[in-house]
Amino acid sequence: MTSDENADVTSGMNSDVTARLAELAVPYDQSGAFPAESIQVVHEAGLLTATVAERYGGRGARVEQTARILHTLGRGDPSVALIAAMTLNTHAREAVQPLWPEELYARVLKESRERPVLINHARVEPDLGSPARGGLPATVARRAPGGWSISGDKRFVTGAEGLDWFLVWSTTDEPHARVGTFLVPGGTSGVEITDRWDQLGLRASGSHDVAFRDVEIPYEHVSGLGPHGPASEQDNRAGAALHLPLAALYLGVARAAQGFFHTFAHQRVPANLGHPVARTERFRRTAGEIELLLAAAEQLIFDGAERVDADDSSYTPEQALGARVLADRHAVQAVELAVRLLGNPGLARGNPLERHFRDIQCAPVHAPQEDVSLLAIGTKALGL
């Protein structure tokens, strides 16, 4: 992209967006309600469709710009950023390899100009767990008059209440079974939230469990349908376009925590000290360690994303996995350092640091998790 195009993609990422998301994050975190108003803010800033390909009239943001968008949104509200990330990733995948029926995707893009249109995969299952660890879905797509009938249970479907499209990973019941992603409109009869998200962090992400009970969709509402086998399973090494932006999202959380830490350090003046604690050696040393952790992680993530965008063949999938592992570790450690130094005030519900501490615990949870990533990195290192 040229500098002008970069500026166009990031034009919606201003401090007003971050500040508004941070303001709304408090009540949404407390209630766990779907963050509809925050999603509208992201939509109006033009960020939900930033990765739509230029050939479809979009701005064509690639990995590095997506990482910067999610870093910015993560500073405001990571629950909203994660919901947005799923939609951005769908458009990014379609830009690289079109899989949706052409007319259907055109409809999605048209509606996206008028309102927020949210899309996410439904892949994780109660028995299978994360597809990142291998295996095939128990959710079944059966042939029905005029299309498919989908039945199965999915877990941790981020943004479930507000999704316009569920991308449901399923196995067909054909004599020679195939595996694919079936495109289910939100609100379709037979789609039901069965267990509500009630976790420590990202409380407004709405990552609920969803049941699909004989959900009927047209025959053409399917993408990537192919035979059983390794090709139908998740390739953890090939996901740099998602791994790096997700890491950037959580670095945004850590930067927000750092911001509160700095504010506290400048405003806290103990009576026995007579000046802000920011001047003390202890606070300055910790501030330096936090900055070192975050700056190094951001360099890993954003430099890696630039190399992916440049199609740098020397940048391996294992390097992208490693960058995410280290970035997640650094982000978690940086927030923990801030909380530890502040003591009780750091864990008080009345300040944002407590929320940032809870939210950052979700960073290592996303697939592929650290042990899977390290296995891939070690396998490559050992030349196996």
C-alpha cells in the first residue's frame, strides 16, 4: 500500500474511538450484555470492513494494518475488538481466496455499508474441543429438500447474540463424508444459545455456546466443502494473518493498563513522601520494565506482519507462532507487574486496571494455544 492508502485505512482509528469504547466498556463489562453501541462506533469509523478487498470496493487492509486496528480497539475494549476481529478475518480470507457464493457475499457487502454486519466461525465443540488440536466435527450437515439441514453443538462462539452469519464447521452425512463450512444466517429457526459466556475476562464478548437443531439453509450456502482427511483439519502453521493481529489486540490491552499505571504513578502522592510515586526508583524501574516488554512485543508483531504483507518467504509460519507466544507472555507479564506494584488499588473494581488484568488472562487461551505452538516450533527446529 502507498502512504496515502495506509492513511485511508487508519483514518477511523482516532483517540475518540478508543476513548468512547473505553467509556462504554465499563457498563458492558459489568452486565455482560452484547456491546451493540460499541460495535456501532466501530462500524461508523469504517473499521469493520477495513479488510474487504479492493476488487469489491473495499480498502484492502492486510495483516499489518489489521494488527494496528485491533491494537487500537483493544486499548478501548478488547471484547469489542475480538468481535470485530472475527469479521475482519472473514473478509481478509475472502480477499485472498474467495469461497462464499458470489451473490451472497455481494449481499453481505451491501448490507455492511448500511449497518454493522458481524460474521464468525462456529468450530469448537464440547467433545472435540479446539480444532487446533486435530479431529473432525460431530456437527452434521444432512441433505434436505432444497439444501442442507445442520445439527450440532458449538462452544465459545464470540459475538453470538449479534452475529448476522454463523460459519458452522460440519461433516456431511453422505456415503463419502465431506467437511466444510456452512453459512447460517443469524436468527434462523433452530439456532439457540444454550449456555451463556460467564468468564473472568472479555465479559462482553458474548462467546456463548450455540446449538443448531435441524437448521435449514440453501444448498449453495457452503464454502470449502471437501473430503475427510488432514486437509480438512486446521493448519496451525498457516494462520499468521490471524495470530499476529490477535496478539496485537492484547498488546492494546496491556498498553491501556500501562496508561492507568502511569496516571496512578503521577497522581499518587503519599503523605510521608511528599511527591508523586512516579519519582521513586521502584516505580521508574517497573515502568521501564513494562515499556521494554511491550515495545519488544510490538516490534515482533508489527515487523512480522509487515513481512507477511510483503510475502517475505524467509518469514516462516513458526516465526509468526513464536511472535504470538512471546507477545502474549509479555502482555500478561506487563499487566501483572503493574497490578503487583499498585497492590490493593490495582485489584479494586473501581479502576480500569482490574478489568485489564482480567481481560489479559484471555490472551493465551486462543487457538493454537502455547503448547501446540511450541510443538510446531520445536518440530521445525529439530528438522523433523
